[in-house]
Amino acid sequence: MIRNTLPMSLMIGNLQQNVTDLKARMQSVSTEAVTGRVSDVTKHLNGRIGSAMLGQKALDDLATEKSQLHLRASRLDVVQNSLEKIQSGMDGLSARMLDAVGFSSEVDLVNVTRDAELELGNMLSRLNARHGERYLFAGDATSTPPFAGADQLIADIEALAGAATDAADFEAQLDAYFTDPAGGWQQTIYRGTATASDSEAKTAIDPAITELARGLAVMAISGPGGAIDAIPDADTARMTAANTLAAGQTALTNMRADVGIDQRRLSDRLSDLDREKTILTETFNQMTARDQYDAAAELKVLEANLETSYALTARLSNLSLMNFLR
């Protein structure tokens, strides 16, 4: 009798192992039916696994580069949007100042002075634009907002006007203030760095920015009775400020064009990567693809076999010694 129980144990053990193998195979085939790719690439490709891994690495590298390019492109979008708002905000201010001086209109002078001060504050605020935690106009000081506000700048320009002997002297002092690294613009107002490691970055040392700030700041103190009236030829200083602002707007247009070129270059590269991805994916799929219909059909067969194995194991396990002897 004992001799007869050993084959029974072996049969049950073999069935249990068969159930385990069927369940493992079902898991693999189920994954293949969903993904359309073989689950065990190494076994499927055998000697071609090296080529497949190279293809997969190329796809991974491509995905990494695309992620980096999308990040750079989104930063440039923020930069371009900030510059566009700066430019649109001050449209017409230069011409309005020239008209106010030309027609000796105090009302117009008051209005354009007020608007110039407003746009100066708006410009500095927009130059504090950031992408995530990175300030985009601060050079390499990306964790620091480049500007605190317009009050100190206006106070500095008022002091320069009060000390100037004439419009020419005022302009000389403005040159030193805005262009000299030891001047007030870089030492007091701008809190970023003069250079940027990122070749696509724009800093507030750029002449487009400094000319705009210079023109707006002088126009902001150009109202009747303002600090600029301390200069003997104050109207000359007012008109020079208007022309400086106009020159800054032209330079800003060129800056935006440069940003646009960078945006187009990144867009073209992303398009190239999309084409590369299509080719690499097709090649990799051809090497590792699994027909999903075949996988689904095999899965049904495996399910049927598993059900049969379960049923047979249950029947054998329920046999008692008396049932077996009978």
C-alpha cells in the first residue's frame, strides 16, 4: 500500500509544479498581449540582444535629450513672453515725450512722466520672471531675483540730475551709471551677474535693457517741477531720454529676434528627434514585437490548461487511501 502512495505524491507534486509554470507563463503572455512586446527579450533575441540593447539605449538617450530640450524651450517661452510684454507696455512713450516737449504741453508731460514711471516698475518686475525656481534674467545668480523695484533707481537718477551742470554732463553721468561695472546700475540696482553660463540666457547688462531702463528712469523724473528741471537745458535731457528709449526698443526687438532664433533651433531639433524616435522605435519593435492576437490566443490555451490542472490536482488530493484501494 505504501508503494502505491508514492506515485500519487509524485503526480500531485508534478501537477503543482505544472500549475506554477503555467501561472508564470500566463503572466508573461498577459504582459505581451497588452504591450505587444516579448517579455523576455534576452531569450527571444538570443545572439541579437546586443543590437537590441543598443537600440534601447539610443531611445533612452533620445528621450533624455528631448526632456532637456523641452525644458530649455519652456524657459525661452517665458523669456520671450516677458520681453514682449515689456515692449508692448512702452509703445508710443518715446513719441509722446517728444510731442509733449515740442508742444510745451505740461498736461502731456505729466501724463507721459506718470506712464514712464509705471512702465519702469513693470519692466523691472517682468525681468524678475522665473521658470520654476530659476530667475531667467539674473545671469548665473539664478536663485536671486535681479531687481527689488524702481524706487532706488529713480532716486539715483534724481540725484544725478541734481548734480549735473547741463544736459551733456547729465548724459555723461548716466553713461557711467548704466554702463560702467562700478556704476550704480550694476552695483546697486541689478542683483544678478554680468555674465551667464547659459548661452541662451539674457541678462540685465544687455544694452537693450539698460537703454530702456535709462530712458524710462529719466522720463519718470521729467514732469514739471521734477528733478530734471534742475538742469539748465532740461528739455534737451527730456528729448535725449525719449531717443534713448526708442533706441532701447529697437535693441529689444533685436534681442527678441535672437530669442526667436533659439526657439526655432530648439523646435527644429525636437522635430529631428521625433523622426529619429520613429525610426528607432520601429527597428526596436521589429526585433522585440509580439503579435498581440497570438499572445491572446496562447493566453486562452494557458487558461484552459491551468483550469484542467487545478481540477485534476483537486481530484487527486481528495482521494483517500480507501478510495484509492477501491
